[in-house]
Amino acid sequence: MFDFRKKKHAMAEPACTCSGACKAPAPSKDSQPGTDSRILVLGSGCKSCHTLYENTLAAVQAMNLDISLSYITDLETVLSYGVMRTPALVINGQLVSAGKILRPGEIRILLEKAGF
């Protein structure tokens, strides 16, 4: 008989298909936990998720922002934001988009609405 209980597995590496080429830049050393602004791209490691990450990076660079940008592929973390469709974009802890590949201009508008 099959055991339907959830089994937790520790993930040493992101479940990404790019062999680690999508490593997100490290947060700045000057930032304190809880005081820095953060942007998260949530996904499974698929092409759409990578595209959203690249578009978000382009929007952040075009606005000359010094904020932390992370690419999260851990399923438990993705689900903790209530995401049912990826890719998803989280700005300062708030889910602002899910299931869409946003263009850099659209991301810029969302960042401006968030106060950047």
C-alpha cells in the first residue's frame, strides 16, 4: 500500500534546470535583517520563471535600486505565499503577481506603487 503522508526532504540545491547559472546576487552587507527592501521571484526553475527573474533584474537595474533580489525555487516557500501558479513576484513580503511573465515596464510600475 502507498504511504500518502508528506515526507519532508531537505533541498541542498535549487530545483533548477540551469545548473546553477541563475544564482541571484547576494544581499548587500550593509542591510540589516528586517530593514531592507526585498523582491522575490518564486518559481519551479522553468523557463518562464527565469524570464520573470531576468525581467525583474532589468527593471531594478533600470531604476538604479539597491535592493535584494532573490530567486526562490523551494516549493514550501513558494506555497507559503499562497502561490498556486508560477512564476510569481513578491515585493516587500506581498504577492503582487502570479502566473504571468511580466515585462520590465510592468515590474517598474509595481515597484513604483510599492514606493521605490
